Amino acid sequence: MFEFDLNALFDSRQILITGAWITLQVTLVAIACGIAWGTVLALFAVSKVKLLNIFAQSYVSLFRSIPLVMLLLWFFLIVPQVLKSVFDLSPSVDIRLVSAMVAFSLLEAAFFAEIIRAGILGLSRGQFYAARSLGMTPYQTMRYIILPQAFKAMLPIMLTQCIVIFQDTSLVYVIALGDFFRNAVSIGERDGTLIQMLLFAGLVYWVICSTLSILVKMVQQRTQYD
């Protein structure tokens, strides 16, 4: 009969916490860099400059077409060579962690770009005309008028995408990065408690994602009434 051993979890808490910290790092970097670069791509996509449009569309199409596992493997092989040739990295730097951060950031930028682009195009053209009539430059119009409204309108969708990023970080196991999920599986294989650790990991992901989903619904309701 299957028994859930809490003592085994407690004894392995440090390994699990270390893995959780790696998961958090990858998630936060992917969100921050993905939104920043995704915003630039969205601006390129709505720009009147044809070359920028083509670049943004090609970038989004490329990264949204590549499976995440394949992307992680590619960057695990490419990023270390690039970093070593450009920077004098300390041996203490975990190349696997850096590779995962770069891969997730570039991939998520494609998804955030589409979300932000939809938010910009969803606004009334009157917003642009009103800003121009006040003497604002295109840069000022986009920064102070358009982007704040686009981000507000797309906030629930962007938060949902953040939850997806958190879930997808478990795929870093393909490059042997010791995130929360991989460490939980490793502990289970070592101690012969694989089913217990898988259930525990699933429970942790469920609790976190459910809590974040409730937050998204609260934000969505609030934005509807604002």
C-alpha cells in the first residue's frame, strides 16, 4: 500500500528549495526579458517601417513554430560557445541556467509581442489622433497614451501567459538543469519514492497555478469595472 512519507520530504527540503529557486529565477527572467523584448517587437509590428514589420513577423513566426524542448537543446549547445567567446565567464556560472534563461526569454518575447500588438491594435484610432492634436510626437503618444492602455487591457492575458511560463520551466530537465521538478524526480529515484515525489511536485504546481489563476480572475474583474 502506498504511504506518503513526510519525513522524506522534510529531509530533502534543501534540495527542493534549491530547485524551486532555480525555477523562480528562470520564470522571473523569462517574464521580465520577454515583456521588454516583446514590447519592442510589438512596436516593430505596428510600425510604418516595412523592414521592421517583416523582422517582427518573421521573429514571432519562427519562435512560435519551434518546440520549446528543441529550443532549449539548441540554446544549450549554442549559448555557452557564444558567451565564452564574448565574455570571460567565471567557472562558477551555471551555463545551463543561463541557456535556459536566454531560450525562455527569446521564446516568450514572441508570445508577449502578439499579446501587446493585439492590445495596441485594439485601441481606437481616435486615441492616436487626439494625442497628435495635442502636439505629442509619435514616441510620446506611444509611451504615455497607447502602451499604458494596451498593457491595462491585456493584463489578464499577460498574467495567464506568466502562469504558462512557470509551468513550462519544468522542461529544463532536457538540459539537466536542477529545477524544482527535476530535483523532486531525482530524490524519488534515489530514495525509491518516485510516485510520492511526483505527486508532491504535482501538488505544488497545482497550488501555485491555482492561486495565480484566482489572481488573474480578480485582475480581470477589476479591469472590467475600471
